[in-house]
Amino acid sequence: MEFDLSRVLDALPAMVWIALPDGQLELANRRWSEYTGLGLDEAHGWEWQTAVSPDDLPTLLERWRSILVSGQPGEMEARVRRFDGQYRRVSVQCSPIVDDAGRILKWWGVVTDVEDFRRAEETLRRRELDFQLIVDSIPLPVAVTTPSGEVEGLNQRTLDYFGKTFEELKGWKASDVVHPDDLERTIAEQLAAHQGDHAYNVESRHRRADGVYRWYNVLGLPLRDQHGNILRWLHLLIDIDDRRRVEAALQAANDRLARASQVASLVELSASIAHEVNQPIAAALANAQAALRWLGRNPPDLAEVREALDDVVKDGTRAGAVIDRIRSLFKNAPPSLENLDITEALTEIVALSRGKALKNGVFLQVQLSEGLPTVRGDRVQLQQVMLNLITNAIEAMSDADDGNRNLRIAAGSDDDNVFVTVQDSGPGLTPATLERVFEPFYTTKPTGLGVGLSICRSIIEAHSGALWATNAEKGGAVFSFTVPISTSAKSRKGAPDAVMPSEAPQPLADITS
């Protein structure tokens, strides 16, 4: 599904922004621009700092950098100049958007004007105004509880949102205010915060007066006296339902893109797939014809017939195995971790790639160290990585001389990892490409999407491994990845000698094209 993200952001009922993984502002919605008086062109990158009070900017930047380094959701607060020139305190809740491997794609932020809230909080501590009047002045749903957690006060916005009376909401733990699936977790978070005397931040669904559950970010803030004792708890409810829907839509789009990349790579190998299936079928046909000839003799040679039919069964089984292997690569199934024979998995992908190599005049050599240990991983995902690297290498040599198209695939192991390298004899990678080759949507191909290598790195990192690129000394690019050896393989005695990636493995199998 395609959509204009800026239009989605403009439809959200809050000030929302999107930043790149390094923290630079990429998008801000209309509510944010109207509040600050800054257009996106004036705030893009790091220019948004002009809206922050100079007294608060150093602390804000330090906090923002610490959140970026941690990769975890965080909260910031500072005074921001409004469109009318007035500085007001705002609270910023930010969270990363990550892919399946945990890599940060973007940062989302929701900005809330808390000037009135903070003023009310300060006034409350000084006990200058009636407490209920202060709570009602806060422009967000707010609940006030005692240090033990009993509901003491609710502002009018809270009563209106839930469509209930104060007496009904006092027993919220036993009502339908919080979604049943979130209730136990919400209570546990609040209890832990009360016992640990610290603020809390929990996301849960709350039932609106019309019966619709919406996601809320609930911030619990302890109010203390001058000696540090907690007087009350303020629970601030921030609607994040629209933000979560957009995040889910972006994640779904990313998943579909990864799937499309996998299928596109396999479609290119249709000739190799046909060749793989045709071999056992042709052998089965030949053996069946031989069996007919043996039956036609007088008398029939039943021993030869039986042997030929046994071969037919074996060929049929082999054809079925090829088809199952190809179906598993196309199948859209969740990851399935198993103790995987990396030699077998790599050999299958090389067999599927052989036709493409022949078509492009590529000399293919495979060198596998003997007795490679098993790894713990998802067979289909790791084969997708191997297939992508091999396909890229073949395409990288399209402009090379016919006699200088060499593709070398090597595998070995050390004490902790199995490694695989794919080396071509193409033009290699420029310094600029080496720095960005794994970035999403970066590509050097005229028709490329720039997602294949990004997805490959995500898969390998999800397997607790590493994927990197270098240039070979004599030209060409080298892509290498490691995957940890399975625990059971480590415990076996008599493991083979380690072979480091910089060494040449002894050729157990040479498959040439």
C-alpha cells in the first residue's frame, strides 16, 4: 500500500516529527509547524534548534544524543519558542522504528505543550491554588493518585473521555477502562514505579466513551515535597493511537519490500530451477524406458527391471526434493531456527545459481573447508542471503571481459563462527559505495531498489552474525558474513582446525561452470 506520509502526519491530532537514524529532522507535521512558526525548510536537519531556548539547548542536545546512542525510547523537555514569540515548556516522547533485526530505520517524536502542566505542578507544590482547579486546567487527561495508588482526583477531560463518573473510575482496575490484554502489565508497571519511587512510562489501550479502544502513552510522575517524599502521583495520558497505526503500516510495507526482494531474486533464476528439475525427470524417463526394454525380452530380465525401477524411484525422490527446496525459498513463512548444515545449504544455492553463471559466462569455483560445524539459524533466510550475494556478484561482472569473469565462494570456520565469502572479479567498490552499500534504498544499479543488501545485513545480524564488504587486492569486491556455531557443534570433540577468512580454505569441493 502506497501513501503520502506527510499527509498521514498532518492528520494526526498532535505535534509529530520524524528524524533520520543520526537524529536529523526529516519531516514535521502541520501542527508542529503551526506551533513553532517554522516551515520544514526552516527546520530541516539541525535547523530546528533555532526554536529552542538558548538556555535549554545544550541540555536538550546532550539528552537527544544519549537517546540516539542508546537506541531506546526516551523523553526530553525544554522551552520552545511558539509562533507568537513566547517560550513554553514542551515534553518530547521519542521512539525508534526498527526492522525485524532491530536496526533503527527512523525516529518518531510526539511533542506536547506542558507549560500549563508544569506551572500547575509547581503551584501544587507551593499549595497556592485549589488542587482540583489545577488538575482541571491541564489540557490532557490526568489522573491523580495517592502514594499508595488510590485514585484521588480526575480532571474533566478524563471524565469526558471515558464517559464515566469519578466514582466509577475509582475502581478502574476492575472495570473495562483498560484493555483486558493490557491490564495486568499496566498494574505491574505502576506497582513497580510506586515501590521504586520513580516515574514510569507505559503504553496501553484505553476504552473511550464510544466503546473504541485507543493506544495511550501513560506517564506517571511523582510529586515530592522538599524532603523528597512523594505527596501524590500525576498520571498523564497522551494519545498515540494514530502514531502506532502509522508505525504498523510502515513496518508492513518494509516486510512486503523484503519479501518482494526475495522473490525477485528467485525469479531471475528460473532457468536454473528448470534445469535442476529437468535432470532427475530426464533420468527417471531413461530408467523407465530401460525397464520396458528389459520387460520386452523373452524371458523378461526381472532383476534388471527391478534395478531400473529402483532408479526411477530415486530419481523421482530427487526431483521432489528439488521442488520442495525451491518451494521453501518462495514460501512466506516465519523464521524457523534449526541446527543447520551450512555446507548443504550453500551447495543447494550454488546449484540454483549455476545456470545464471553459465548464461553470463562466469567461471564459478566453490571451496569449502572439510567438516564445517553446524550453525543455529533459519535455512530459508540464510539461503536468501547467499543467493543475493551470489546474484550481485554475477551482475557486477557484466562489463568484464569474457575471460575474466571469476566468482569464488569460500567457507570455513574458527572457534566461534562459520564464515562465508563471495568474491568477484568485477570493478570493485568505490570508497563512497563501501560506506553506504548496506544503507536501505542505496543502489548503484540503474534499475535497483537498494534493499537487497540492507535486508541481508538485517538477517545476518538477527542471527548474531556480521556482514561486511571489502575490495580484493587484485580487484573485485568481497562480501563476507559470519554466523555463530551452534552450541551442540561447539561441544563436540575433535573439531577441525580453524580457517580464518583471510586464508584460502582447502578445496573439499570444486564446482566450476
